[in-house]
Amino acid sequence: MFIFKKSGDIREYLKTQAEQGLSTGFVPTMGALHEGHISLVKTAKDNSDVTIASIFVNPTQFNDPKDFKLYPKTLEKDIYMLEKAGCDVLYLPGVEELYPNGLPVNEHYNLGYLETVLDGKFRPGHFHGVCQVVSRLLHTIEPNQLFIGQKDYQQCLVIRKLVDLLNVKTEIIVCPTFREADGLAMSSRNMRLAPEQRINATGIYKSLIYIKDNITTALWQELKKAANEILVKHNLVPDYIEIADADTLELLNAPQNQKQIVALIAAFMGEVRLIDNMIIPLNFAPYGN
Ligand code: AMP
């Protein structure tokens, strides 16, 4: 695996690959890699000739400085995992490489409704930070395909919007959420959980399953209340439990004409904020029909 730290160097290398007619698949990450990240790398490998991953803990997307400071770093292990997965190229830029004019960055993206709900509402500025880093990475790598995880559902919609705004040709491939055996969505932040917290963190998955299993029988307000009780029983403190249109993230209290919806949860386990979601197909007639 080639490792590049400078944008000029990786661009030069990728130019030689493009000249040979090879396609590129890109997996951006913040490191502290787990099997969820590796599943994206493997999907990229299956779909493109040259697989590129990046590791960069992007300061501009952290609304909480403590979360940024405590974000896990396991670079040696990450490199080992990427090599084992057959990743061809790792881009490992420093802050000065991506933000040569320093921080903070004054750059606004018109994300509309998406920046007003869910993580947009609870983590002010977060998605602008995501857009700032992803736009720079896309500009440097110019991948044919970008592989991102459904785990960060709203981020997927934001990145789709960004690609439209930037008018780039990159195709976006959303990959399924990789879970631990007990259902907990894999996340770099899980490394920060104490053993008992780690066990209780499954409350998020249990809440989502509860919503999914009862979506056709219960009123959704009641469903969200019951899901909240599951979280609380597991010592989780929710930011939100919502059911939304899977395409637009419009928040719903009852089905309208959606073919599928998504249940989304963000909750704190101690100081660690975890998110997860579940897409739920709706194959019943809306109330009143
Ligand atoms: P992160 O390093 O957390 O910024 O994540 C990098 C990419 O990996 C993003 O596209 C995430 O959505 C994706 N990802 C994170 N966790 C998982 C998971 N458990 N399963 C699949 N993809 C994931």
C-alpha cells in the first residue's frame, strides 16, 4: 500500500493510474478503524481498480472540543488493517495540508433543511465541517466512486447534496451498517466505552428493533416513548429518537405516502455520543386509507 501525505504527491500518482484507464474508489475515514470501515474498503475493492482510503480527524466537524481531543487514534493498527484488506493507497494529510489557510474556515454550504434537523440541529456546524473536509478530499482525489456508510444516515444525504452543489461526477455508494454480534453498530467511539457501558450501548439497537417490529401496530408517538424507555433502562441519555422519511428526513408522526422510512437515534452513553439508524420498509396502507 502506498502512503501519501501531500496532496501534490497523491494527485501525481492518481494521474498515472487514470492515464492507464483505471477507475478509483475512495473511502474517507477518521481512522481508529473497525470492520465497518473495512467493509467499505472491501466494497470499494470489488467495484473499482484502485482503492484509496484516507485517515484524517477533521477538526472542523467537531462541535465539542473534548470529543475531538479524545477521538481514538490507532494509526499503526489502521495501516495494518488497510494493508490486510488490500487497500492500494492511503492518504494521510496533516491539518496544514487540508487547511493551508488555517482554522477556522469560513465556508458556507447551503444544506437547507438538512442542517436544521437531527444532527444538524444537535451538532451546530457539524455538517459544514463535514462538507469542508469532503469537498477538499474530493478535489484532491477526484474518485470515480465514493463509498460511505449508512451508519451516518444524515451524513449520506448531506454528501449527496454536496456532490450536487460541487457539480462533481463522483458516484456515491452507500454501504450497509456493520454491527457487533449483539447488534451495536460498530463505531470508533465504542473504544471509549467502559465494559459495562459497552454492554448497555446495545439499548440503541434494541430501541430501533422495537420501533421496526411495532411500526404497523402502534401510534408513532407511543412508539418513540417506548423506545425512549428502552434507552433510559440502558443508562442512555437520548438527544433524539425520530422516525423520518427515508429520502428527505422529514420528521413523521404517522406514515404518509412513504415506501420506506428511517428510525434514527442519537444518545449519550456517559460522555460518548452514539448514533444509529434503521431503514424500515412500509408495506401497509397509511392510516385513513
Ligand atoms: P468515520 O471514520 O467514523 O468518519 O467513518 C468513515 C466512514 O465509515 C463513513 O462513511 C461512515 O459512515 C462509515 N462507517 C462508520 N461506521 C460504520 C459501520 N459500523 N458500518 C459501515 N460503515 C461505517
